[in-house]
Amino acid sequence: MVNFNIGKILAFVFVGGIIFIAVPVLSVLFGMLAGWVTGLFFSDMLLPMFKGTFLEGYSLAYIGGFLGFIGAFFKTSYTSSK
């Protein structure tokens, strides 16, 4: 007989859903923070590079948030063996 506990399954699904939502949100926040800090020092150099692209007109904080969101879904698949 299988020990079937629905409470543990629901808790696992709930926690998994929270993590699935929290990871991209945290990635956006860290990306925006990194973009903001980068923009404080290098915005005059970096923003002209986006002229003519879909990123033209956005601050580096927004670009960092965008890249953080995209990066949350792309994990590395490279494994190294020594």
C-alpha cells in the first residue's frame, strides 16, 4: 500500500510555484539594480550603442531588468569534468 499524503503534495506544488514566480522577479530586480549602477558611471558611453535598436530610449536600469528576466529562464547546460 502506498502512503499517499495530499498535504505534502500540495505543499510541494505551492512552494514550487512560489519559487517559479520568485526567481524571475528577483532576477529582474537584480538586473535593474546592476543596470542602474552601470548607468551611473557609463550611460554616456553605453546608451549610444543602442541607437537604431529596439532598446533605444530606455534607461540602462530597464535594459538590465529585461536582461535579468531573460537570463532567469536560460540556465547554463555546460558541465565540466576534470
